[in-house]
Amino acid sequence: MKTRLFILLLAIAPCCFAFAQNQKPRILVSTDIGGTDPDDNQSMLHLLMYSDLFDIEGLVSSPSFGNGSKREILRMIDIYEKDFPVLKSHCKELKTPEELRPFCKQGRHGLAPFAGYDKPTEGSEWIVRCARKKDNRPLYVLVWGSLEDVAQALHDAPDIVKKIRVYYIGGPNKKWGVNSYAYIAENFPNLWMIENNASYRGLISDTKDSCRYHAGYYEACMKGAGHIGADFINYYKGVVKMGDTPSLLYMMNGNPDSPEGDSWGGSFEKTNYSSRRIINPEKEPTAAVPVYSVVEFRFKGKRLNLPKYSPCFNLFIDKQNWQGYYMGKGEYCVRYSPKQTATLNYEITCDNAAFKPIRGTLTVDNQWPGAPSPTDYKLGTSWWTDCTSPSLFEGKWQGAATVSKYRRQVLDDWAMRLGWLK
């Protein structure tokens, strides 16, 4: 009897294995790799070394600034290719470089205008194509930069809102891509979304501690780990700053269907609104807003002979310039999203003398999404964000403890794979 049972188990094992393989999550990554922040390069190397765990359907270059491009994704795959024979000898299910290259697509260069969308790109069209594929599994879109190509895809193909699930690394990315975020929050409130504005910081090593889990990780685990290890030292001198990797970790460990459960990529809570504050800086030069909120400076000036949404003035805040737009009938607007608590002085100026310079101060509270406001974006029942409990803050970073508690496990697990290359 035992012999017959053993033979039966052997017979069905391949089917069970195939079923398990078919249940790999479908993912598409939108990244600003090659732009101003090299943490995406670190996260891309990590993804490639764990490619056996996912059905990767797209690697889209969506650079908001800098020289990011599809070429940079392909360069990372070239590095992976050099180590692939050794890696494959340890894990036969890793994706081959030949499999990955056709999934690399070029998305939008630069930020979207005030509307939040512009023209289709190769990347946005690929998102639509993947989302519409006949598959019972949802497509998880992991956004490592701004939401430009996701917003464009939703604008061009609104039907995909029910087919995709978005895990968005916000915070600074939300600041850069505030117009695309505003478009999605206003027009697609029922999108399945994890908005991670600060929890991701639980994986970032900001300490000078030389132990293997902080500044010493490269020396302890990566040095000598093939071509991948040799390349990793080029980004932040090898210090782990993989702020986008929690989106992958969420898919690797835990239940992706349950954002409120524990996972390596964080734990989140539902929100039914996204903070939006509309400020007339002429009448309210001093204002307080929640961190990560969408702030709209709206005011009046001279009527101009310009089409609606024409760029025509400048907001200078936190040492950076932001494009403002003419809304028609003498009305002006510019959006901004603060990435951390601060007291920020700002100046709004216009070269064509449509209005006099406007100066003011923005005080940013360190609680997201903050107290409800009548001008907030109203969201549906499938939008999650950083946990608000004070016990889950790490310093000023809301929800970061839900990621940091798994940091050692994450880095130990990667160290095991890096050991294959030594």
C-alpha cells in the first residue's frame, strides 16, 4: 500500500509543481533607473537575482529626471547575464536574459503636465497590453518612480483599472510626479493601490554602523559576489539604499491579496481619502498641510491670451522650481507635494507680469493623511497606505517599523543567493 501511494505521489508531483509555478505573481516594474537616484540600480540587481519567484511581464523605463532610459535596464541585464551560468546552476527557474530583454520598454521622459497625462508611450501601451492579457491573476504594477506611465495607461484604457494592482513607492516620487498622482486619485478612486510614502524607509540603511546589516553589508556579503557584486559598489559605495525593493518583498513574503497583513514589504491600512489642500497664497500666505499631501496653490491674476493649462509661472520652494499653469479666465494653479516634515518658505513669480510676486510659508505636519478636509480626494475601498500608529514610526518615518523588523531576514536571504557567486 505504501509503495502504491509513493508511486501515486511521484505521478502527481509534476502537476502540483506546474500548478505552483502557474501561481507566481504577475509583475510589471515601472522604474526611473538611471535618473538622479541610483537606488533603482540596486533594486534591479535584487529583482534579477530573484526572478524565479515572479512572472515578469514588463520592465518600463519611466524617468522623471536625469538620463534614465531603457538602455540602463538592458545594461543591468547584461551584468546579470555574466553571472547567469553560475546562478542558474543553483536555481534553474531564474529568468534568462533572453527572456527578459523583450519586456524592456521605454516610457515617458520627464513629468506629465497639469492634466496628469499627455501622449501614449511604448511603456504605457505595454502596461495596457499586459493588463488586458487573458489571465485569472491580477497584474501587479510596481512603481519605483513617478506614476506617469500608469496614469497614461489608465487614461487611454480605463477598463484596465479592474485588472491591475499598484504598489507605489511614493514620498519623494509623489513630490516629483504630483500631477500624475492627482489625476489617478481624482479619476480612479477605485484603483487597487498601496501608497507607500514612508514605510519603505525601513529597508534603507542610514546609519554609519559597520555591521553586516548596515554599512558593512557590502564587505560581509557582496564583495567578491561575481559581476553583480562588483557593480553594486558603484551605487552609494555599496551601502544598501534599496528604497524600491519593498515592492518586491511584498510579493515575495506574505499574502499579496492582504495589504493589512504582515509581509517583508510592509503592512498597510485602508484610507478612504487622500489629503488635498487648496490654498490661495494671496489670502493665506501661511498655511499648515499634512506631509505627502497634494497642495494646490490657486489664485487670480491678469487674463492672458493663452490656452488652458499653458505653463506660464514658477513656484520656488525647498530650493527647487515647479511649473505653474494658466487655468483660463485669469486663474492660475501649481501643485506641490511635501516629502517630509518641514517649514518651507516659497515664492511664486511670473515673467510676463501677470501678477506680482507672492511669498509665503508652508508648515508640513508629520502625519499622513492628516485630518480630513472637504477638498480631499475621496477614495474607494481598495486604497491602502502607511500605518498611522505612533508605535510603527521609526523616527519621523510613518509605518517604517513594518518593514524594518524584517530587514535582517531580507538581507540574510539575499546573502545566501549572493554566496552562490563566490
